[in-house]
Amino acid sequence: MDFISFLERSSAMAVKKIRQIGDPVLRERSKDVEKIDDGVMTLVKDMLDTIREKGGVGLAAPQIGVSRRVIVVDTGDNKMEAFINPEVKVLGKGMVDLIEGCLSIYSIMDYNVRRYKKVEVKAMDLEGREVKIKAEDLLARIFQHEADHLNGILYIDHLDSKSREELLSKVSKIKMGI
């Protein structure tokens, strides 16, 4: 069954809680998806419902508590697409520093993260077909950020120690309600 048929069959919206920094699932290496079944389809639907409700340009399954190698990404024109078992390959040596945010770090967007400018992503779509996308600039950044989540890496891990301490201080204040 294709994803559109699946959506038509299961129309109830399922917005999931975004897991926040400190939740152990965010630090696990996610497991490969062996088979695209109803469970994976439901996971993707939940991810799409969640990102539409919470905002953002990408979401990884661990961010809603599922340790599977699935991401959804806005590939342009507000078109969200799912990528199963994505592999990100760097193209070239060019890098750029830009401010990043993350739903799992309370959407704090005060710090520059250095990422590669161009990447190629190889993954499966929801029908099990291999897809390859060459991405540059913001889209390349999104893929790298979401792939990091699948490997238990948060953008805070890319920061220098001073910036990391500042960010953790902000997170602590948020958690304490200050």
C-alpha cells in the first residue's frame, strides 16, 4: 500500500511530544528500518503531523521517542518528504557557519554551527525505492542536522565549550521555568 492510501485509511491526527535534551533516546544510535510496513507508515504520519503542528523544517524519529532511522524534511516549497535509512555523503570541502535551532533544544537559535555546504543523500522513500538527492546550503544543513539525530548527536555537540555552557544554562533556566 502506498503512503497516500495509508493516509486515507488513517486520517486521525497524531501530534507527538517532542523529546527534549536530556532524554536518553536523543543520544541513542537509531536502528535501521528493515521493512516499510504499517508501523513505519504510522511513524511517518505521526512525524508529519507533529512537525506541521510544532513547526520546523525537519524532524527525526528519535525526537518523538522512536529510535528508528527515519527523517522528514522540508525539501522546498513547504513540501515535507520522508527519508528512510538516510545516508549523507559530503560533496566538497566547503563549509559554512549558520545559526541553527532544534525542537529538541527548546528551539533556541542563538549559536552558529559549522556544516558542509553540499551533500548527497541516499535513502529509501515510503515505497521502498532508492532516492538520491543532491542538496546545498539550507537543505544540506537540514539533512546533516537530522542525520545527526539518528546517530545520537545534537547541534550542541558541534559548539565550542563556551557556547555549549551558555546553551546548557539557557536550557536549565527553561526547565526551571525561569
